[in-house]
Amino acid sequence: MIHLVHRLHDLVHRLTWCIDSKSHFSACCSKSIQTQPSVNLDRQCGKDLSNLWLDVVVVVDNSIGMTHDGLLSVASNIVTVFEDTQIGTNPTEPRTTRVGIVTYNAEAQVNADLNQYQSYDDFADGIYQDLCSVSTSEQSYLSTGLQAAEHMIRTQNMNTTRGHYKKVVIVYASAYKGTGELDPVPVAQRLFEDGAFIITVAYDQGGDEGLLYQLAEIATPGMAYSNTGKGSNELISNIQQSLLQANCYCPDLWEPYRTSFSNRFSFHYGQCLRLFAFQASWDASKRTCKNLMKNKSHLAIEQSQAKHDFILEYVKNHDGMAMPYSYNIGLSWNITQNTWMWEQPDGMSPVPLGDYNNWRAGYPAGQASKSGVLNMQSGTQTFWQNVPTTSGSSANYVCEMYSCDTDNYCDGDN
């Protein structure tokens, strides 16, 4: 019965996140959703751990069940995960990460708040000091640790310049217990609703094969790991990749480009899209996109069938859009280069069309007078056709910009 209750709670928060997906919630939990496709032509999320900018609370079970050796190995895992990251705050460099530490057993203790560690060395020394020995308690209630993390995140981000930083909770647990007021699922749900990510590590000390699956019920889909079994050798890199994905996001009103439109937790690329369900000429669409985000955005590009299909799904699922679908994209005829070129961010040169194309039958035609490109619906698909840039044709349009990530810091106004 307890397990069923956990499943029902999990279903609620998976449905909250995966409302646009028709698949069962367990599909959202698949670890494979974090896997990067083998071939891609699109910008990737930043991967520079030295420029990670997050607020992280590490929650560690220090009950007897964790054992002294286990706790020491958790400490080494934590300091290794962050060894390339700038810890603390720096008024001249916003790309820094704050890390707080909470230990728990029957109750929770805040060992370090988000502002205590101002260097990596202080952080590493503090971790080993905080995790030097297990407590005398045999009880391990994850909900107490999550509640302490929740309180820290909420109180230490109000009215600060880091309010827009993504929040992450990393849990190291040797057991999964608690019902009623000690049930960790409702606490995890509140963290999810506040936009936090939860990474879980099942630190199995006693052969509890179900621990990983139980912790997956409170983890962000694809972010549940274990210190044993398949994938244990990649535990550090898996946690780091989860941190990088958490740090890769789109501003409000923008849709992250990912491998699956219906699964919001599938692998994210480093691009954001925004559809405007207002018709405009191709030239007006281009100008609007250019001026939208401080010259960082432009009409969307489709350099692969996967990107085209994703944008089409985005259009189909957007309020205000009706068939036949038509929308301007960032492809145009360049007279000087005598070829079709893709738009790029301000300060970067346009990119030639390349091998992939999606022309409608009979197109392109008359590019001298029809040098802009839009997608026009034909049957269940959309295809490119070239149109005049300033008159004679208008359509909705899709803008694109880089995601906010370790290579592209975004302030709170973005």
C-alpha cells in the first residue's frame, strides 16, 4: 500500500510536468532520455563546469545505515563533482555556484547554508568535516533533509540577484522511508513546483535493489543514479551532466529545443524557440526576431529534419494556431553569395544552406523577387517555399536564440 501511495504521488507530479505527453509517466523516468543523439547539427548546451552557475543543496543521509566508509566515499564523490566549479559568489563574475550542505537521519541539520563557502578549498574542507562520521541514529527520513533544503532555497533566494539561478538538490540516501508527514514525495513535489531539479544517488550499503527505483520517484526524470550496478562507474560524470542540463534553460515564453517535443525531460539542445501567432511579412518577422532579445535572437533555422519536425510540433500545439499552418523561418536568398543562407545571431555571418533541404515540389522558384522562406502546410506536413520579403505574403513566424547555459549567461531580465 505504501508503495502504491508513492506511485500515485509520483504520477501526479509526472503528469504535471508531462501534460503534453500521451505516454505513461514511467516513460518520463527513463534514464535514456538524457542521452545525447549520435548525430546533430545544432548548438549544444554549454559544457564548461568552471562556468556553472547554480544554487545547489547537497542532502546526505548520515544515519548508521550509511556507514562511516560509505559517508567518506560520499564526501569524495561530492568534492570531485564540483572540483572544476567556481564555488561562492563573485561580484565581477556571475557564473558561480553556491553549495549548501544538509545532513539528516531522524532529523535534519544544516551544516552550511548557501553563503558559507566562498572558495572550492573551503567547500572541500567543509564537506569532509561535515561527513567525517555517521550519527548514532538508525532512523533515516529523507523528508526531513528535503524540507531543510526547501527552506534554505526559499529563504536564501528572496530579494537577491540570484533569484533567476536554477536550483538543484542532490540527495545521497542509504534508505527510503517515511509515510504521512514523513513522506518525501510531497516535499519533492513542492520543490518541483518551485522549479528545482532533484538528483538522487542510491547509496546502497545492504543490497537493497529497490532503493534506486524508490528514489527515482522523487528525482527529476533521468536524474536518478546509484553507486552500484550499471552506470556506477560514470556516477560523477552523470551527476555533472545533470547539473549542466539543469543549467541549460530558456527564458519565460521560450520553448527549449530537445529531442522529443512530447517529453519535456528529453535531451536539451542549446537553443530556444518562440512562436508568434501574428502574421507579418518575412522582412518584418526578421526585424522583430532581431530586436526581441537585445539582438541575441533571429528567425529560426532548420538544418535537420529533426529540428523541422520539432518546430512543426511546437506550432501544432501552440494556442492560436490553425490549419493550414504557415510560418516564416530564417532562410533567405543572398544575392552577393548567390545561395540560400540561414540567419545567425547578431555579429555572426549567415550560414549556407548545406545538405539538408525541405523544399516543396516546384520550389524554390523566382528567388530574385521571392527571397524569403516560410513553411507551408501540405497534407500533414509543412514544406519550404520562397516568398516575397516585404509584400504579397505574410505568415506567423518562429524566432530562435541561444539557451542560457555555462557558455551564455543570462541576467534576471532575460
